[in-house]
Amino acid sequence: MKKKVRVLLFIMVCVMCAAFSGCGGSQEEEIPMGRYADREVKLPPGTFDYMHPCPDGSYYLYGLDTELTYVDAQGGSKAKDRGWEKNANIHVKYEVGVADNGAAVFAYAPRFWNDEELEARWLSGDICYLYFYVDEKGEKHALEPHGEGYQKGTNLNTFAFSPEGELYAASDHAVYRVNVETGEVESLFATEKQVKSMVFMGDVMLAADDGKAYFYDRAEGKLLDGNGALDVFLSSHSSGGLVMALGDRENEQILYMGCRTGLYRYIWGGSVIEQIADGQMTALGDTQRSPRALQVLDNGAFRVMFSGNYMVEMYYDETLPARPAKELTVYSLEENGWIRYAGQLFQKEHPDVLVRYETGMDGDNAVSREDALRNLNTRLLAGDVPDVIVMDQMDIEQYADKGVLRELDGILQPYLDDGILYQNIVEGMRMTEKNKIYSVPMMVYLPLWLGEKMYLDGEDSLEDIVAGMEKARQKHPEGAILYTLYPKDVLLQTMPVCLPAWTGEDGSLDVEKLTAYYQAVRRMWEIDCAGFDDAGREAWQKNNMEWYAPEDMDMADIGFNFQYAAQQNFGETWLQLGFLMTPQVGMTGIHVTKANMAADWQEKELEDTVTYDAYTGQAGNVYWARTIVGLCEQGKEPKLAEEYMNLLLSDPMMRKWWLDKPRNHSGLTIRKDSLGDILDIDNIEFGQTMGFKDPTGVNHPNFWPTEEEKQWLYQMMEDASCCYRPGTMLEECAMEVGVRVLEGELTPEEGAKEVERKMAIAMEE
Amino acid sequence: MFLLPGFSGVMVFYLLPFLEVVRRSFLKSGNSAFVGIENYRTVWGNGAFVLAVRNTFLYMAVGVPLLMGISLILSLLLRNLLLRRRLVSAMLLPMAVPAAVMVLTLQILIDRQGVINGVLTKVSEQMAALPAFAAIDYLNTEWALVVVVCSFLWKNTGYMVILWLAGLAALPKEVEEAAQVDGANRWQNWHYIIRPGLSGSFFTVGMLSVLQIFKSYREVWMVAGSYPQEHIYFLQHLLQNWYLKLEFDRMAALTVIMSLVLLIVCLLLQKRLE
Amino acid sequence: MRSRATVPAWVVRLYGRWRKKRTAWFATGICVAVAVLICAPLLMIPGGSLMDGAEMRQILSPILGDGRGFAAWHLIPVYPTIGHFYRLLIESPAFYQLFWNTVGMTAAILLGQLVVGLPSAWAFAAFRFRGRDFLFGLYVVLMLLPFQVMLLPQYIVLQKLHLYNHPAAVILPAVFSTFPVFIMYRGFTQIDAEILEAARLDGAGELQIFFRIGLPLGRMGIQAAMVLSFLEYWNLVEQPMAFLEEQATWPLSLYLPQITISQAGFAFAVAVMVLIPALFVFALGQDALEEGIAYIGVKG
């Protein structure tokens, strides 16, 4: 018996050893060479969105309002004068299909209805889009689809010409063959969704929607069996656009497909789809663009046309390692489009580095912030450390204390010495204990109020706001004063500028300040509530929830978002507290509001000029740090991480403030020159969005901030020195208790005590 | 021989990780310096630890006996019924509901302005004889523990009934029948036949109740957050919060203490009940 | 007190039968009441899944943070909508994938637990070896360890084994969980030691004893273990969250959105779709399990 036990033990130990030794040591593998790289193709002048590839390597370029341009295989281009631009002002084109010989078909709607008969038919639903066809010589005639299988009013959205010049079109439920002379339409087969692309392989046409591939035998006129592998592929790769093209190699017909995740190859008739280029390492992965067309070239290269006048050639480079030898890992809790874009840019500059961007919580799922943080901490503790961490919603001090973050003083010093960054903002991130900087916000929000001058004037504290509200209430006994629907909104709008004042030097809670805060906000809420009876309040809430807060939008976003709220609600509410969240749109937003008020809001009985200024709250000079980036002490690529940081702080990145999706308001850049550029009306990259450009090309900066306003903003930026970072434990506590205070469940004093008690537990831990 | 495959897996996925926890309980989190029993001392002298231990014990002291009692009575009632299978399945239903939805349901019910308070207020308004009812903020007062215990009972009763029924089914029927023929009354039946036969099940159900207590943490956390009302601040809150603060050393020390206590209790109980 | 002799025998019999029935009715009554009480809050789920956002928001507005009134609930929505189901079943292809992930994961875990856990439980129950009590105690303690603590070391182990971000990262630790061993063990201990001794004397091999005697007699324990494991792993949240990065490999339980009121209806719809298959699997699985064990007992 004893022997048996010993044998068993021995076996067990062996098993354990095997399990660990086999996996423990990671050998340095040899990375094979060769992968697809891409280079940009210079396009002829014009703004092109689409491309039609021809079999001989030449292609047509076109935009919905840009002339069809032919580029031959050698790269020489020639505009075909088809009068597209002339039509731009009267037509809104929706879809265009181009044939190899240059013939084209258009789906459009007139910009103005000049034809009464047509308009009547349009209104009756008889027609929807209008169509016309231009043959290869440029002769044009209207096309009116009709035929047995075609129901009037059905939109044809996708067009494709077969190599023989037959026109095929697809609606959201069927694919048709169209006679380009008569407009006669023959319905071929039904589809589940809108077919997005069609390619021709001899007699067989492949039509693909977002989840299914249909094979249609044009000679026999019947639908062939589908292909499960393709269906699965389509349903999981179609988001963001998918393009297809046929090519042949050694008598095998190959279908190439390009999408965000890469370039794929499918051998006709087979069941395997293999990736030949990784989207992340090529232009295909660019989340700012979507692929529009794919061309297979004889030399094994590909051309990919993207939205936004951009084309690349993808070619096989044998000198590049198949996958980058180095990896830079960037982590953020929530998806941040700006950071993602920086990764793509970085990768372009360093082809030997793979940038892995990981997010802790994305999309609709049960992963909460705490869960995501727990997963991150697991990795950190296990030594599997990312190189760069975006510290938004995280406790920076905690991570700095535990030695996770690297001090950045060295990296930032040159920027501060040269006065490139707003020093006060960077300095605001200094951690008191070790007196070092561990992270730096790329963008900030600034607190603002907006209202008539008679209520508020100059920079205002919490008490000033309360007093202003009381004045406003006397004048407007009914309705809301602030744009606050629920108690939480009051807290959301005021807490950021007060929270930093509640903790003393030693990290203890200043109960008196907190009590004062609760008293003030409670008063604010009372004043606001006094303007309604119960039913009125409910109606106002309901109205606003439906109107301003669509399902997916957080109330907090709206309350905070100064430019948005200011434009929407002024005149219904009389004082606006919020944050300046974007440089250009925000500033012009204020301007629009002021201008509007002067013009047509007389009926709102404004007595005084509308003005705005900084809102100091209890803390003063607060800025809200956004996209706070830190580097990891134990990251595997410290040098690369440093370079990445430099890229983030560079002007080209800083100018791209609008990329911070999904929030869409990333903040005011901390780089002085970038901020100035963004607010420069002559800077065409930014000037287009708000200004208005007349036909001669002159900009009318009608709502553009004045020099004076710009100076005011720069001054605000210079002054901002007190950092507010959302997501601290104190904030969570104060928010939760604050709601109870405003609801009258607790007195302000009790509320402050309650917060103190909870914080005591946290401190004990 | 029977144990070997299972045990090697347990070794890899549980025992070794546990030993790693023990090892780390003597190291400093971050730089992995050996600090001896420093971590244990920190844990022991920690106010939050004392609070958490007290609350967890209270929760167990109330929750476990209640759960075991209720489910035992139910399973005794159930065991000869025709509808047994269906009723048990119905009782198990809350277990199958995703935690997030269960929490949402709870919130709607027990919020200060939730459905329960609403109904109680209405009832007290309708009946003048009753004293006026003031809405209770269940999660922010002493009621919090009551809520937690109730939801614990709600979710786990079916679970334990299943276990009791399994235990009851294994009792030899003949003995009971013989006793009945001999004129044993219900009490005698219970006292002399069922209870001794179930002693092993007592151990199982008891331990699993404790397990479920630990597992109920996620729901408590989802309802009340990381820093809930003082009475429902449990050991798991402490563990979780430490984890979020990267204090794994303390967590490890706390876990070692906990598992020692559990091991001793477990061995003692096992001896007594088997 | 009446003497029995004075009452005719058939009266006693009838009285006895009535009494018996009365007890049964009484017991049924109590149990049904409890079951209804337990299920009552769940009645909110189907209603909620058919409720549109506006109605939900309106009746829940007090909870949303408005100072007055009380939330109400409509068991049957006033303006029912199938929008949530449409969104879930038609517009989100991910749902099906996650659903099958859950099914696959749960099936693999339960099967694995049977294969691995049964022998272990049998070993603890049928053999007396040195250190048994301690080892068993260790099993119980390992079962009770909070997941948060095991997260880090398990992560390290899984990474060493190159299992991280692979479904096996969830399945394997669950298969080797000591929890089913603990429950099945209980089922086996109730087998009389004498029976085993007798079988051994008869020259039956250990395997034979296990299949012929152990399995059929321990079946209640096995059943209980499987039922409880099923419930546990059907709604597993934390392990996949920690060990699976790839969303395509996630189980359905992680599909539930963060709870906000605007998402509540959708969340309820997901809950319905999680519950219904669970009930089916549950009902069918229990029968299959029972028959399977009986079959093995006969054949093995």
C-alpha cells in the first residue's frame, strides 16, 4: 500500500513538472520574413470617394460630385467631361455605377423639384430615386425602371456592370438586371439584406450582402448553392465596409476581400478563407476610413480605394518581418478614438512595431469599471504590463505609489522649457507625496457659466451662483433656472469645480467645505424646483428626456456639454453651468448663442446682455483632465513608449481633437500652438465645419470667436492649475450621498457626516 | 487511483495557486521583498478588517441557520409530494436569472422610492387603523443587512432544498416504514431516524451555505457599490477594494487567515457530524 | 381518550386516509405558496422585456432620482413592444454565437466534472487512506476560497499553460473544481460500507464496484451536483470576464449591458432568452441524467 502511495506521488510530481516545464520557458522563435506593406497612391486633383477597377490595371475615379476621371495603367489621368460637376447643384447623387468602358449609371434626387409632374409622382411614392444613364460617349438619357418583378418606388442602391456591359442593380431585398436602353428591370433573385457588392466570374455572379453570399448563374438564370464559409465571413467582417475583387493565379480563380481586419483570400469553390494581410498592419485597419474598392494587379499587388480621397497600393515586401518583432501595448479603460488613431500613426512611422490597443470595457456588456480594473491589476501583478496606460477614471496616485507608473518629468521638461505646453496644467498633475509627475492629460475641459449679466458677473463661486439663481428666480417665478432635470444633474454640474477643495494636504476630508457644498447645492435645487408644481416638473423632465437625451446618451453628457446645452436651452433656462469641451465648436457655440439672442430672442425678455465667464466653484481655476496618459515603469519597450508619448504631444496629433470617439468632445488641447491653430479661421482643415464658404471660396467666419474671446480662452488655459479627475472614490461617495441630500432625506450636515464615515472605512483599508 | 486525475487538476488549478497566495502573503506587493508577517500584522490591526469580519460573521450567523432551517422544513414537506420536481424547479428559478437582472429587479423593488415602499405606503394610507408608514431607505440604514439576508434566502432556498432532498432520498425507506408500523409518531420519526441519517448532509448543506454566502457578494456589490452601508460591508468588499488598490499582499494574508479558520472549522465539524 | 376498540376498523382506515391526504394537501399548500413567493419577483421580467423605454422611464422615474412618489411596475406593459426582442434576436448576430458558447461551455464543464469529479468523490467515500480527512478538508477550503484571491495566481497558471484567452481557461478550472466532488461525495457516503465489503469479498473489482454499486446508489448526489453546477455555470460571470479577452468566446451572461434604465427593457429581454433555454435544458437534462445513471448502473 505504501509503495503504491509513493508511486502515485511520484507520478503526480512528474505530471506537474511536465505541465510547467513544457510551457514555462518561452523560446525565441525565428520570425519569417515577408508581409504586405502599403504606400499611398497620389491621386489627380479632385475629391474622390470611389474607384472602379478595370481588368487591365487602369481605373476610374469618381466622387458623388466629382467628375469621372480615368487613370490608365501607367498612371496618366484624364478627366472625362460628363458634366458631373455641373449637376452638383441640382442633383443629390446617391449611387453611381461605372462600367469598364466608362459608361455610368446614376441614382439621384433633384435638389429642387422643378418638374411638377415628377414631384407629384415622388410624393405619391411612385418613384423614389431618379436614374439616368450615360454611355461611353457621354450621351445621357433618363432611366425609368419598370418591369414585372420591380415594384414601383423601390430604390436601386448598388450597381455593377458585367464585363459584357450588362447592368445589374440591387435593392434592399432583391437583385435585378436592368436594360440600360429601355429601363426594363428583371428581378433575378431575392436577398435578405441590401447587396453591397457584386463580382463576375464567367457566367457566375457573386452578390454579397452583410451576411450572405449569393451565387447566380447568369447563363442558366438560376441561383446556385450558397457557401457557408463565405456567409460566416461576411456576417462577421462587414462592419466598416467590405470590398471584393477577383483575381486569378495558376488557373485558380481567387476572390480577394478587404475589410477593417485585413485582406483575405478565398479560392473559388473552396471552403477556406485565409488572411493574407493583417488589417492592423496596413491601411485597411484605419478606423477613420472605410474601404470602397479593391483592384487586383498583375504583379501581385493591390490597390485599395478608401473614403475621403485616399488610395493605397498594397505590395508584398520581403524585407519586412512577417509580424513586427516589437510590440507596444496601449491600455485604456474605455475606447478612445484619439488614442487609437495615435496607435495607427505610430505604426505607420515604425513598421517594425505592432501597436496593440486594448480597452478594458467596450460596448454593451456586463463588464463594469471595477471588473475592468481588476483585470488590469491582475495583469500588472502578474508582470504582464502594458507600456502605456490611459489613466482616465483610474486612481493615478494609487498606481504611482505602487510603482506602476514611471515619472515623466524627464520627458516633459523640454516641452515645458520651450513653453510648448501649458505648464500650469502639466504641473497640476504633480503628485504631492513624491513631488513628481506621473501622467499628463492631453486635453482639458474648462468650467463656464453663461447667462445674463445682471445675475452673474465675472468669475463666480458657488455662493455667487446661488445668489444669481435667486435673482433669476425673482424675475422668472416659473420654470427652471438651471438646466437640471434630476438632483444628480445639479451635482454633476457643480462637483468638478468643488471636489478638489475637499481634501486637505494630508488626504483628509474637509467636512466643513463639504457641508457648505451640500448646503449650496441643496439651495440651488430648491430654487430650481420652486418654479414648478409636480405635474409641471414631470412634463419638463419628460420633454427634455425625450428631446435632448436619446436612449444612448447620458444625461451627464448633456448637462456638462456647454455648447450643446447652451444652444438648446437658453431662453428656457436662464443660467447655464457647464464645461467648454471642445476648442472650436465650443467657442463658436457660445458665439452662436449670443448672436441668436441678440437677434431673435427678444421675446424671451432678456434685459441685459448675455455673457459668460469662468465658474470657480469652491476650488477655483479647475480644469478637468481628459485622456490622461501615463507610461508603465515595467513596460517592455520603454524607449518606444517614450516615442509614443512624444507623438501624442506633437502638433499633428493635438490638432485632431475631434477623433475622441465615441464621446466626440475630447477637450481643449494642452499644446499652445495647436490650440491657436484650431481656432484660426484661415486654417482650412478646421475652418470648414462652422464657418460658411460662399461659391467663390471665401470664408465667412460669422460665428467665429473674436480675437478678444480667443485671448480670454488662452488666459483661462494659462490660469487653470487645479486638476479635477473623475472617478475617485470620494466623488462616487459624495455623489451618492448628495442625491439623498437633495432629495431631502438627509440634511447637508448629515450628508457630510455620512461621506466622512464612508471615507473612514476606505482610509482604514 | 480514483483520486489521481482529479487531484492533479486540483493541484494545478487550485492548490498551486493557493500556495502562490500563501507565498505572496509574506512578500510586499510591488517589489516582492520578503517582509515576514508584516502583512498579517497590517491586516490584523486594520479597522476595516474588524468591521468586515464582524459583519460577515453576523451575516453568516443569521443567514446560514435560516437558510438551512427553511430549506430543511421545505424539503421534509416536499419529499413525498407528487408535484415535487416542478416545485423544486420553480424554487431554483432565481438561480438561473442573470445576476445583473436580478439586481435590477431588486433595485426596483427596494429603492427608497421603490415598489415595496410604494405598496406599503398605499396600504397604510388605505387603512387608517395602521400607523402611518414612513418610507424606509433599505440600503442606507440598518435594514441593509435584512435586505441582503432576504435576497440570499430568496435565491438559495431552492439550491439547498435540492441538497436536502438528495440526502433524504438516500435514507432507507424500510426503516421508516417499519417505525411507522411500530407506531412511531412524526417527532420520533424525525428525532430517531431522519435526523441521524441526515447528519452528513448537515455538514454538506452548511458548508455550501457558507459558500453561497461568499458568492452572494457580486449581487451585494452591484446593488450597493464598493462602499455600502456599514452593516453590509463584508470581507469580500475588503478583498475587492484591496485588489483595486493593488494591495495583493494584504489580500493574501487575509485569505490565509480565512482559510486556516475554515479548515479548522471544517475538520472539527466533519469529525462531529460523521 | 377514545379507545381504539370502540371504533370500527373501516372508520379508522378512512380517517387515516383522510388524515394522510390532509397532510399532503397541507404540505403541498405550503410548498406551492413558497414557490410562488420565490417566483413572484421574477414575474417582473417578462413584463419588463416587452416594455418600451418611455414607459419604463415613466414608471421608474422616482428611482431615477426624482424626489417624489414611488416607482410602480406594470406586470403587463401598457404599450407593449417587441423591440427589445427584435434587437436581440434579429439585429445582434452576436447573441446566437454567445448563446452557443454558453451551451458548449456548460456542457463541457458538466461532462468534465462527471469524468473527473465522480472518481474523486468515490475515492473519498469508499476508501480510507492516510490524510483523507485532511485532504478532504483541503478540498472544502479550496472550494470556499473567494474568487478575487485566486484570480491572480490562476491567471499566472493559465498563462504558463498558454490557456489564457482560450475557452479552456474557463472550462478546465471549472472541471477540476472541488465543488461537485464535495456534493457527490455526500451521495456516496450514504451507501452502506457493508455492501461494499460484501462486494469486495465476492471478488468484484474496484471499477466494478464503482459502476455497479456506487453510481446507482449515489445517483441523487450526482444529480444534485449536476443540477447545481448547471445553474452555476450557465450564468458564470467572473471567470470568463477575467480569463477571456476575445468577446467572440464569451458566454451569454456577459452580454447583458450595464444596467441603466434605458437599457433595462433590453436587459429583461436578454434575461428571458437566458431563462427559457435554461429551463428546457434543465427539464430535459435531469431526465437524461437519471436514465444515463440507471443505464450505466445496469451495463457497467
